[in-house]
Amino acid sequence: MCTLEQRGRVFVLTLTGDGEHRLGHALISSLRSAVASAAEAAARAGPGAALVTVGEGRFFSNGLDIGWAGTSRARLGELVDALRPLAADLLALRMPTVAAVTGHASAGGFLLALCHDYRLMRGDRGVLYMSEVDIGLPLPPYFMAVLRAKITAANALRDVVLRGKKVRAAEGKEMGVVDAVYPSAAETAAEAFKFAEQLAARKWDGGVYASIRMSMYPEACRSVGIVEESDEEKRKHFASKL
């Protein structure tokens, strides 16, 4: 499933094993539990933390567990609904997040990477791929909201969702979807950890960080069920930090 390891100020969330890291109920639950554990530990420790998510093997994540869903649209709908709160957990997390995309990230796996603040990707293999147009499935509304928030170039978004383009690391960097490219999986994971250490060392207030992130992506956050603060609550929160 996955493991969570704390290394200094950085929490490393690893999708373990050589499989495809398909997002079924068990893995989604395990990931949510790990993210919650990281949040709780960071809250106890005080300001200064970051999360890195990395996948072992050839895949970061190959998307929802369509093998379990089979031809059942009801089962597929269950998985789509189950992934939504994990996206919310990441978008509301009170620390910076870095996805070390060390292999293929497809459909729900691509969405998982996009829910992180930064994406570092290996250049020697692996693609980012939103497969829904190719397999004849509509994009769930929250998928589309996150895609619009994180892929801001109109042509790039069009190619990803309407053309089903398989995006390699270098092209992902040109699109602004990938922040940095490294030669191998090991180097990508190592550099993601170093970068997360740098972010954690800034010792930002986690509540402020999460509030700013949610203000950056209001539509995406609403789509995954994050309740937006009222203007009055925002004013009170701002005043409390002065």
C-alpha cells in the first residue's frame, strides 16, 4: 500500500511495491491515513514541515482501480467519490507538498500529482496522461476543476484533456506542469527530498500556508468539498496574525 516516514522536518509518503499503484479503496484509505498522520505530527512539532510523495517501481500511479470496477459504472463512481476527499486533504494540507513523479502518472494518478504544490519528474521514462477521452469516460467535475487550476496554459490543457496527450517530463516542464526534471527515478526522489527540506526550513505557519493555497485555487477547492471561509472569517484570521 504505502508507508509514511518522517526524516527531520520532511514526511516521505511512499507508494510501495512494483505494481501500478492503482487507486482502489484500500490504497486511497491508506493514503488518507498517512496524510492525516503527517498533519497531526507537524501540528505537534510546530512550524516547519513538508510532504514528499513518491512511487516505487515503474508507476507513480496508474489511476483508479478499473480492474476492481470492471464494467460497473457504479463501482467506478465509488472510486471517483473516494478519491475526492484525498484531493481535498492535499489541497488543504498545512505544509508544502512535493510529488516526485518517478514513473507513469495516469488519470487519477495524474490528478494525485497535480494536487501537490510542486511536481519533480524523471526524464528517462514515464508520462503524464489523462486517459479519459481515449477510454470513453467523462471527466468528473472535480478532476476538471483541478486540471484547470494547475494547467493554466489553454493549449496545454486542451492537449491533455481533449487529445489525451502523453506528456513526457521535458514537455511537462515547458507546459508549466512539471517544475524540474532529473535523469532518473533515484535522482528525482533525492532532489524532491532536498527541495522539501528547503521548504520546511522556511518554518512557515501551516495555517497561513494552507489558507493562501486555497485562495489560489478557489474553484478546485470548492470542487473537492473544501468549505471556503467567509469574508468575515478571512478578516478575523488575518487580524489574528497581525
